[in-house]
Amino acid sequence: MPTTIKFDTTSVRPITQPAADTHAVLNYPRPFVSLPRLAQGFSRLDISKDANIRAKSTVSNISKDKADFHVTSWSDTNLYAAIESVFALSPANIQFSTGEHVRNLLADPKSPASVRVNFDRPFATPPKVVVFFNYIDLAKGKNWRLKTSATAIDETGFTLNIETWSDTVLYTAQVGWVAYPEDITHIFSTSVSTRDLRPWNQPQKTQSKAIEFGGIEFWKNPDVFVALNEIDIDYKFNLRVEAYVDNVSQAGLTWHIDTWSDTILYSAGASIIAFNP
């Protein structure tokens, strides 16, 4: 079964010392017998408003027991802090399919918002598909609006959507995805949003909701992977958002999507995977 790793840039440097590449070598919770697949996304971002919003999570020097986890920015962007959340899988675990897709409007201004993604091997029935951002590049001076979703899911693939709206200027966004059989045991996934609790035009600093696993059985409190799949944040203040969970039990958990300081968070969403390793 999978495992999770979390890299917090504040474990390496303070938020007052932004860097273009913040990284650390971390051990996995348990070693793999071969090189794992590492699907990663952001669960926290804290970036200055004074330049374009540029952030990317990557992994290098992957071995059976550890890897080097990176959070990068570039040009004049000041990235104060971020959390890179990682969903790690053995290559032999063929029940799961993983991948990434980038929409790069700098390289191809006609890059479509929706593309068909085909699985390496078909599933017996339409699987569960979980999507999340691991690379964003948005212009300053306009609200930061970005959303990803998986639609038209069938046994052979799905439609991956990377969308923005209104006057937001998107340069590049990359999405990681995980697919698994709908009838697999001891795993639960969902997408949550602040819009489950309030309208977008009534911004709040904090929002949370307790959810149940809906009949999915766990033999112990599950591990949980969380990563952002949507943001809608006012450009006049720094981009600050974090998605996380607590009160995790065999029956459910409480999700949180928060901001802080003077940031105006209109809405945000996150993908959640809970599982017994």
C-alpha cells in the first residue's frame, strides 16, 4: 500500500529568508524494494504579491529509502514557505496509476484547458481519480484563480481540466494525478472546497468541516494525503493558503482550508486520500 511524506520548507529555513530552491533529503516512513513512484502536490503556499506567483514541487535523487524533496521558485518571486505533500507508491503496486500533465501557455498559447489522459493499462470499471497542483505560474496584478478537476472518467482514461476564469493570467500549471480501482479496500478519497461551507464572495480566514468515510473500513487510523486543487485569492495581498486535516479516526476526519494575515481568500479546494498503509 502507499505511504506519505511531507516536506515543509520551514524545516530548512525561516519564512523571512526566501530561497529559489529549498530542499531536504528525507527518509520514507518505510523503505521500498524498488524505486517508488512519488506523486506530489502543494498543501501550503505563502508567496509575495510583488512578483508573479511561481512555485514548483519536484523530487530528485530518488532511492529505495529516501529522496531529495524540492520547492522552487524563480525570477523575482519571493516564496516564503510551502509544504510539499507526497503520495508514494511501489512500482509493483499496479492497482494504482499515476502521472502528471502540464498546461504551458508560454510555450503554447493555444494549450487547451481540457485534455484526455489515457491510463497505461485499463481498469475493470471506471476508477477513482484524484488531481492536485504541483506547479503554478500566475501573473501578479490580477486575482489568482486556478482550478483542476477530473471528468469523463472511464476504464481507459479521463479528462483533465486546468482552468482559470475572469481576468486571471495563467502562464503555466502542472497537475499530478492518482487513479485507483473504485472497489479497492481501506482507501477513501474526496475533493473538498470552502464553497461547501460558504459563497466565494464571503471570504473568511478559516473554514473546516468534519466528514465521514462513508462505509470505507480502516483497521487503524488512516494516513492522509492532502494537496490543493483550487485557489481564488485577491492579488492585493500575499498569496497565503493551507489545506490540512486533523481529528483523524477510523470513521472520518476534519478538513481545514485557511489563510492568515491580510490575505483575502475567496475560495480554495483540496484533494484528500485517506488509506491504511
